[in-house]
Amino acid sequence: MIRAFLLSAAALAALPAAAQDVAIVNAKLVIGDGSAPIEGGSVIIRGGKVFAAGDGVAVPAGMERIDAQGKWVTPGIVAAFSRVGLTEVDAVSGTNDRSAGRSRFSAGLDIAPALNPMGSPVAVNRAAGITRAIVAPESSSNLFAGQGAVVDLADDMDMVTKPRALQFVAFGEAGSAKAGGSRAATFLLFREQLLAARSFARNPATLAEWGNDAMIQRADAEALVRVIDGTTPLFVRVDRAADILNVIKLKGEFPALKLVLVGVTEGWLVAREIAAAKAPVLVSPLSDLPDSFERLGATQSNAGRLKAAGVDVSVGVFDDDDAHKMGYTTQYAGNLVGLARVPGASGLTWDQAFASISSAPARAVGLEGSIGSLRPGRVGDVVIWDNDPLELGSRPTGVWIDGKAQSLTTRQDRLRDRYATPAEGALPKAYDR
Amino acid sequence: MIRGVKGSLLAAVSLAFAGCAATGASSGTDTKSASDEPAAVAAKPVKFNKDPYPSTYKGYPTRLTVVKGVTIFDGEGGRIDNGSIVMSSGKVDRVGGSDMELPTDADVIDGTGKYLTPGVIDIHSHLGDYPSPSVDAHSDGNEATGPITAEVWSEHSVWPQDPGFTRALTNGGITTLEILPGSANLMGGRSVVLKNVPSRTVQGMKFPGAPYGLKMACGENPKRVYGAKGRMPSTRMGNMAVDRQTWAKAAAYKKKLDEGKAVDRDLAMETLAGVLSGEILVQNHCYRADEMAQVIDMSHEFGYKVSAFHHAVEAYKIADLLKKEGICAAMWADWWGFKMEAYDAVPENIALMYKEGACTIVHSDDANQIQRLNQEAAKALAAGRRMGMQISDEQAWTWLGINPARAIGLADKIGSLKPGKMADVVLWNGNPFSVYTRPEKVWIDGALMFDAKDPKRRPVTDFELGQPGEGDVK
């Protein structure tokens, strides 16, 4: 049985993927915008985009029709903060493009050419229902890590949905280590680099005048100019309550900054201020250990309390394996639903939890109009699940990205099937495929 | 699992270390030697105290308690719907169906819609040795100054105020853990088995009478750590050579002990002699199938037994061999790709081991995942079922129940809900294989140590006292 399934999957994978118009009907349909699931709903994908979704949607004559048989159908999951595509094996440095510790550049780095759509993490995460990801570089020796991208996880060579979609910087303990040893140095370095970039924008000749004393390289200045004017959202890793407030204050001097707060472990202590600043947050929601002095207030109720205070909360998988295990995204969101049942704890409703891994991260990165939900006009990223997508062990049975049906077979599946019976047969395992 | 380490290289190193630990536990009282054989010649048998840091754990006050109307996974593969349990004087008194006679003077808890299991056992933890906050001053899990440090005991590094212990209790229902040294070394030292109770001292947590373990590691970590220092081992063959030379020395030491000859005290050799005499259980960090097979041959060469391979991401490739050898594998559900020896991990690893009939264990090696080992088991179970395996929920609970108890030599005391066993029990507010479920109550030796409905039964470590979020839900 398993073999027959695999062969057919392999045969499917061999077909060139093409956008196909398709109607998925009779679904427990999740739009992804925080609304409740629709029993008996349908979604119509036409020209690679969502044409219509909901109940009472008429299927155009002649369109391919897939009966979901009452199963869950959702937009593809958006990984809120990840490194998928940047690494194959973390400890094998040649495969690892997360950070550029010995580069003379920082904010100007652009991860787009480092992405490998053929890497096995792309396939493994796709098979877990992840269709898009916000990918950020890691900061290493410089304060600014560089420009991340929004990507798709389709089985093709074109991975980039939006290049230079964000700039990443770490404050707190990590930032102070890079800036010279204190938070004071972090804030000063940040400010000086932005001011230098602004001078450069007004008069590009200034950089030449500064010569070797320049705070910044040309490529870095160009990237930071886009941060100052709000073109590029600035994703800021920050955890301590006091640090969060100080980062929010940066908007006083740079009012156009589009701040997105990442981590925000002690965010619940300053939730009202974050809400007032209208800064979206990306949280790794199950981090509840005081594993540093900037995370003393860690609690799994952070996401629920932030949401209750009116903060726009996205749930991601980071401080964990952020390249290989994006499949944890649904598990983490599901935990927040379970937390709502624990006396004294704060969690999310199911609808809120799903939105926190679909439309919310899309909104945080400024792409709410094009990805992250099944509202008309969004990309045709659709997943049919074998069960409640937030429940443990649920898996996609069908994934479409930009309206193209995707292979769900991974290298792991091939290994599993080779060793379904571990004993060798007449020939070694190497002949078994 | 990376505990806030951001750099990929650092993360890899930390993972690598995280990947291995040793187990150890003290047993017995003063005896003349590592062997019970009488010394034929020696006039004065060698004596040393085998339990110089004895457990002071006694168990906390109990009440005669009944949970009824509950779904029970007994930890050995059994299930009782609408079941009841009686806990008395710290022990499981009896477990049965709705027809079982119940005492009339007990505290009675209605378990309708809830599930009851034995307390979760994690045989691979570094809590206390790598505690939170994970500052340099707390980095006590790897004595990475030499590849053989069989003389160190992980209990001497355990900080009992690690908030990770309390998180594991309240969110994960963890009642017993084995704390291992890290995996930088080929022989990292002794492990210790702890009851997951808050205590001023590690002695107050030590599981009374638990056997010690020896943490060993093969593969990338030892050769990377010592290769980088320009010393042996720098290769996998170096790993094996250093191990074998050490075992040869230990065999000679044990021979002297057995013959009652005078020996200088050698803490490393005492531990290894304990392994060779079967008192100390080998807990061996190893990822690759081919390397596990090498270690198995080495154990035959020197006459010891590996109790469990830890991580064992390629156990599925040699599940038949592991079954034949009677060696457990303690595994993650889905960790992969963080280093080369984790590249061939598959989500069906755990289920494939189980299908083969081998001793199957889910472990954490992680201060976060230890808080949801039930969820890790659920993912592994689902992967097996997708392959077409028929595995029931109650069978899968053996991965968190009797099997880990067996691997640390405590199957007679914990790991299942059988009369006379320690009343380490978790009441879950739903099916523990659902993402929506959390522990509601946790008993250790019959004492209620956590109650989700009673903030006063929520332990707060010294470290957290007076800090933001003191006494908060976590």
C-alpha cells in the first residue's frame, strides 16, 4: 500500500506544476482573518489567486472540482519569523547562510540570492502546511543583520515573494554585545547609523567626505534610508520590558519607522504601550523560562495578554529550530487555545490562534492584501488537512501555492519507506527505492 | 531547545552538547567492592562508600485520594475507561473500573472527561546542570577539559533552584527525570535520577535507591570538541580508540577489585567498574545507525550493556538490531537537520522502533520540550498511524511510562499505575495526546505537588521570588 502511494506521489511530482483553476468544495473552510470556520464552504482559485471563498459560492461551469468531504481547508500557514531556505544543515557552515559575521556590510545585506528553494527544509516545511515565510537574516557581528524577504515554499525555483521586505536588528543583550558592550552603545550606534544614512540620502557625496571615518557603507546607508522613511519595516528583536519601551520611543526621532517587535518576552508588562504604538508583535509563544535576565517575566500567557490589550499578535517558531521545524507553528498556536482553558492563564480562541499564523504575520510585513488569507485577490495558497490543523499530528493532504498543486513528498518520506522493514533483503538497502 | 543562543554555530555546539548526557544513580550501601564475589586471597577487602551523597527525599504529606470516572492509561499499554484509582500513603493502592470498591473516607475527585496517567519520566534532561538563566556562571553540564571524565557526577552540578524543574512539573506533568552530563565527552560522567520536587538541596530530590548511570557519547561532539583543541579524539576512529583503551584499563581495575587486591581510589575507574559489574547503566548519546552498531560491538568486547541509546535519530535503520540486543532508544519526535548526524532523521523513527517491538522512549534533552513530552509522543504516534500502523493511545503512553522507567532501572517503582508502585500521577484536563490538554493535578508519591486550580500549589523557585512574574501562570 505504502509503496503504491509513494509511486503515485512521485509520478505526480514529476509533472510540471502549473497554476490550475480549481474549486475546493464541501470544506470546513477557514478564511484566516479571525472569522469562524464555515461548514460546507468552498474556495475558488482562478489564475493563481483566490477568486472567491465562503458559503454559497457558485463553482463556474467546467472548473475542476475537489470535494473536501467536510475536511478542514485553510489558507497556507505563514511562518512569522524564520530562516527557511537559508540553511540545509546548521552545523555544516557551507550550507548555512543565516548570517555574515565576517562581512564588511550589514543593513545592506539582502538574503534573496542566498535562498535555496531546493533545500530539503523547504519541502519538509511545505509538507507541514507552511506555504509562505517571513525570512530574516541572523545578526552576527554587526548591529543590523540585513534585509529579509517574504518567500513561498513552492516546489519551483522562484522562491521570493517580496525581496527586501524587512530590516532586522537585535536590541537587548544581543544588541549590546554587538554595539560595544552596553545598551547605551546600542541606542547610540543605531541612531548614528540612521542619521548617517539620512545625510547620505540628502547628499550622497557626504559618504566620500567622511572617507574612512564613515559610520556606514553606501549599501548599508541605502538600506537604512528605506527604514527611516518607512518603506522597509524594521523588525526589532527585543525582550525586556524596559527595552521595549525604549525601542518604541525611537519613533519620536524617526516617526516614519514601521516597527515590528520580535520576541517581546516581557511584552505583557507593557502591553498598553505596545498597543498604543500600534506596533505588531511576533512572539514565540511557549517560551516561559527566565533563560536570561531580559526574560525574567516569561510566560506562555504573554500572547493572550497582548492580544487582550489590543496588540496585533503573530505567533512564530523562533528561539527554536527556525529553519527546519516551521511545522511547530500550528502546534504552538494550538497550545494557546489549550491555555485558554487553564485557570488564571490567557490564551487565544481558535479563530484568533489561526489568524495569528496566517493573516497577522502577513499584516506585520505589510502584505495583508496579498497573502495570509482566503479573501478574494490573495494568492492561491490553500491547504486541505486531514484533521483540525492546530491539532497534533494533523497533516496536509493537499497543498496549493499560487494555485499550483504541490508535491508533499520529502526526503524523509523516502528514508522512512526504505527502512519500513529494517532488515535487508536479497540486495542491500541501496538498491531499494 | 537552543535556549536563546542565536548564532548558528553556537546553536550547533549547544545542541551538540545538549545531545548527550550520562546517567548515574547510587545504589546500595557500603560494600567491599564492585563485585559480590568473595575475595579469595586478600586479607583486607577494599571498601568504599558507594552512596556518599545519599538521598534525603522522603515524600511530602499525602491524603487518601480517589479519582473516579476518569480515562486511565496505565503506562504499560492498558486502558480503563470510566476508571478509578486509589492513592494511599504515597502508593498506588488500586486501579480499576467503575465497579471497583472505593474507600468512603477519601478525598474524591471527579475525573469525568479527564485522563489519568503515570507521571511522565524524562530520561534525558540537563535541568539543573544547564539551568535558567543560562548564563556562563551556570554552565555546569560539560566537563569539557578531557574526553574521559567518568569521575564526575552530574548531581554535583545540579542547581535545585532551576525554574525549569517547576515548569516541567506544572506544564508537562514530569515527575521523574534523569539529569545527564553533556555530550562533549566520550564518557561524560555519572547521571542522577531525581524526583521532580522542589528542594533546598539536590539530595532532597534524589530518587531513593535509583541506580546510577554513565553518560557516554559517540559521533560528532567529542571529536569536534577535542579535535578543535588539537588532541585526541579528532575522528570517529579516535573516539572508539579512546573508549576501548579506557575500557581495557577499567577491566584491569575491576579485576583487581574482584580479586580483593589493594587499589588506589580512582573515581573514574570506580564508575566504569560499576558499569562492568552491571550496577551502573550506560546511557549512550548516539545518532547514526552505523555508530550504534559499533558501540554495540564495543559493549560485547568489554562485557557491558548499553541501557539506552539517546537521540538515536537513525534507530529506525537498525530497529531489528536494537530489539535483538534489548537496547532502548530514547528519541525526539521530529528534530532534524541541525547537524550532519541528524540529517537522516524521520518523523516515523519512534513509531518504527515500536513496530519492531523494541523498547521505545520519547525524551526531551530540552528545557522547553520537557514541558510537553506528551505532545512530542502525540506527533510520533500520528506519524506512525499515517504509515498505517495500528497503535493505540494507551500503547503509545508506554513511551513515556514503563519504557523510560525500564531504561533507568526503576520499572519496579514507577512508570505505570500498578498497586504498590509510587503514586506519581498526572490528572490531565483532556486527552494528553491533544494539543488542547494540560495537566490539572500532579501527585508525586501521593502528595499533591501541582493543582492548576490552586495558585498555592504552584511552586516558585528562589530565583523567581521578587522578580517580574513571581507566582504567575507560566
